[in-house]
Amino acid sequence: MRISDYEWNRLQVLKAIRRSEPVARTDLVKMTGLAGGTITQLTADFVRRGVIMEEKAAPGAPGRPG
């Protein structure tokens, strides 16, 4: 049985999160090679379904939040 590219991408993101949790979306881009928009779409779906939880970055870091 062959899985779709979408399911493959979901699996890659979940594996990366499991290996390196907690992990930022920007790090997921580097770890998986997927586009930032793809990571945002997949993680938003995971959060909505309750598969992962999102935490806000600690305040006080200079620059734009990740």
C-alpha cells in the first residue's frame, strides 16, 4: 500500500516533533525539508485535532516572534 504525499508529509512532521520536542516550526522546516507554509498548515491541523499542543515562545527575545 502506498501513502499519499500529504500523508507522507504528515508522518515526517510527526516524527520530527517526536524526536526533538519541543521544537519550533522554523526548526521543523530545516529538519523535514518541507516549505514553511506546509509546516504551518500541518501543525495547525495537528493542534486543531489535539494531536500536538502549541506553546508560545518566552517573552523577552529580541526581534520578531517565531
